[in-house]
Amino acid sequence: MLADTRILLIIGGGIAAYKSLDLIRRLRERGAQVTPVLTRAGAQFVTPLSVSALAGQKVYTDLWDLTDEAEMGHIQLSRVADLIVVAPATADLMAKMAGGHADDLASTLLLATDTRVLVAPAMNVRMWDHPATRRNRDTLAGDGILSVGPDEGHMACGEYGPGRMAEPLAIVDAVMAALGDASGAASQGAVAMSGVPDAGGKLSQPAARADGPLAGRHAIVTSGPTHEPLDPVRYIANRSSGAQGAAVAAALVALGARVSFVTGPAAVPPPEGVEAIRVETARQMQAAVQAALPADIAVFAAAVADWRMRETPRGKIKKTSGGVPALDMVENPDILSEIAHLRDGRPALVVGFAAETEDVVAQATAKRARKGCDWILANDVSEGTGIMGGADNAVTLITEAGPETWDRMAKDEVGRRLAARIAEALS
């Protein structure tokens, strides 16, 4: 999965540094070689000995270590990696990155590199919401820095809100997505989360059309199913073809929007003119959506699997005489709800889909309120409708004003009609 991949892991100084130990283990389980860099503040939370023992590598800590400089200079150290991961990325580290500071080993490595960088922010909620941090986040995004998280929840300081570092497995998914793009391979279901690297290692975006009612707008569209591994050869999925998501994305492009198209393993290929971001699992889709922000529009047409294995076995689950094996399942992230409830950087219009088999409008109306999205498109996918995986769709658009039922029509036409309504709402 990450065999022969070289990860330079920079561990910042925050309580979330303890998660970096598990992150090292998860990366090595998948075959990655992890070279750790521990900041002076990071060493207040985890010891060089514990980091080295888990990584199986020397820990680098000091910019002025003559032995380290003789063996491998800090510039070379930053350039032999396939990806640099900063976890936790503290407010201080992010400020140094945004300002181009180089006063210790970590910040010097980050300034001297042309390797792609993925940050996993972790800090107090008030620090995360501070205008200075918001400016730094925008600067880093503009520089092509990838990010995963932070999550929302209770913090060690006793406060609640966004700022918790993403869980190690979510960071691993983001690593795989970033490396899938850098290598041009989609075997792990992920390519670039925010464009493709140019000759200088920065990320460039496809050119947006200069005309149309959505010119200058950025849309994120998710599409297709997700595949959640049960073991190396089996997975949980659903019957989504990705046709409706592709139709919505194509219609938005036709109206002038720049579209980040996050697609699972769909039967329908991405439409022309989009920035295609291929993923496999729900957590990879979550990371790709987060990395594609900020956006004006977010349309969540993907049929994301609700559950995944808590731990995916490294070997195939064998059939035994003991009967059906017990599967330890956990809930996948709720990407629609997460984006709809963002307090900072929420898209102006968040649209969800609700595939139901009974009480369609009532179920979808309740879902819209629960998820916090602006609109939701409900469709009946019960047996005999031919909607799931078919060429047509019959939807009810549910907004704050109530339900509006559309006649059955081709999915391309549903996409055009939805795009027109989006353009009207944002005009």
C-alpha cells in the first residue's frame, strides 16, 4: 500500500503529539519508511526514544548537530522524502510555514524543500479561529500545502470545537491520496487533493471558464460509491454508478464554475473540464473534500458507505466451520454534515442527496435538518425504480421553502436543472 514510500514526519509541540506515535505505527504497517523530526516543543510531549523505537530510524532534532549535518544535511533530508507530513501542525509551525521562517530544523526543512507537504493542524479552538491563523491557513492553501483535519470535539484544555488533530488512520488516508497523485497511480483510490504539481512542486488548478453565470465560482462535487475494505480482497460498497454526480459536475462546468470532482470507484468516468480527484474510501473522500476547500458550492452526490471495519485485517478472512465471522464495524465520517456545519469557510450553498426506499420526502426533509445542508435532492431507489445505477432519475428538491417534485428525466437533465438553480441562488 505504501511500500518503499519515504515519509518525513515532523512532530510539533502539542498534546496531540501522542497521536504521532500511533501514526508512525500505522504508516509502517503499510510499508512506509518514516524518518522522524522532533521539534524542541514536541520533545516535551513525546520522547526521542519512543519515536525512534517506533520508527526504527534515527530521530532528527537539532539544526546545528554537526554529526547529523555531516551524515545528511538538512536540505538533503528534506528532499529525499516522497512526502513531508507535519503532525501535529501547531499554530506556531503553521505561522512559520506561512511566513517563510527558518529558525529551527523543522521550519528550515519545510522552507528548503520542493517535496509536497501535508499538514494535520492541532490547536485550541480559539487559536484555530483566530484571524491570524485563518490568514496563515489561506496562505498555506495558496502555496499548495495539503491538509487533513482538524476534527471537532473535546480538547485537553476543556474546551469544545474544531482543533483536534485528525485521527492517525485519517492522516494515513490523506497520505495515500497525496502520494497517489504524485505517482500518477490510482490503485489506492486517490490522486491529488488540490490539483496537480507543476515543475516547481506547487499545485496548479485547471483553468476556469471566463464566461457563464458561475464564472469565478469554485464547486466541490462528490460522486460514485466508496469501497470500504473488509480484508485485502473484499469490500463493502453499493450500486451507485456515479452518473448523477458526473452530470452535476459537467453542468456546473458548462456554467463557468471551476469544479473539484471527488469521485469514488465509479462506473462513469469524470466529465471533461473538472479537476478529477479519485478516492476509494470514505475517509479518503473526507480528506480530499477538506483539502479542496475553500469553495462556493458543495454538492454531495456520492453514495458514501455508512460503515467500515474498525481494523482491516492484513490477511484474507478465512471461511471456517465456526460459521459467519463477526465483523467489528464503526461509522464512517459524515462528510455532508461536517461541511454543512463548518463555522469557518463553509460553502455558500451546500447540497446533499438522499437515496431512500420509503417515506422518501419525509425522510429526506428530516435528513436536511439533521445534516444542516441548504438543499437536499431526494430520490426513491427502491427495487423496481431503476434509479440506482440507471440512466434516469426522479427527484424531489427540498429547500427551506419545502419540497418541489421534478418529473422523471435523464440524469444529465437533472444535473443541468440543478446547476441552473444553483446559479440562480448565487446570482
